[in-house]
Amino acid sequence: MDAARAVWLVRHALLLSLQIAAPALAAAAAVGLVVAAVGVPLRLQDAGVTTVARLVAVALVVVATFGAGAQAAAGFARHVWSSMGQWVR
């Protein structure tokens, strides 16, 4: 495998992992902001509230997007596997 193909493979693998993780990361950030905005006026200082809210939100988003993420990862794996013969010299 030459360097250009290795870079392509790593680049696409990283972009795919970012695409798969982005919805969960965005949900965690959004829930954190909402809980912080609600917690400041109510003087909530318990870290458990934020942690549980983020865990629930991330779990729901992961369940909702699991099929699409698994399909994208399987497509990438199929592409790599089918073109592996061209990469090996």
C-alpha cells in the first residue's frame, strides 16, 4: 500500500467516525447548555443532574442513529475489503 492510499484510508475512517459520533456529541452539548441555563436561576449545583440528563440524551440519540451509523460503517468496511486486492502489492 502506498502512502497516498494509506492517508486516504485513515482520513475517511476518521471522517466516518466523526459523522457517527457527531449526533451524540451535539446532544450532550445541547443538554449540558440547557441544564446549565435552567440550573443557574434555580441554583442547582448538583453534578448528577447534568450527568444523568446527558447520559439519557446520548443514549436516546445513539439508539436513534445506530442503524445509520452501522450501515455507514459496514459500507466503508465493504469498500475497503473489496478494494484490498488493489492495495496489496
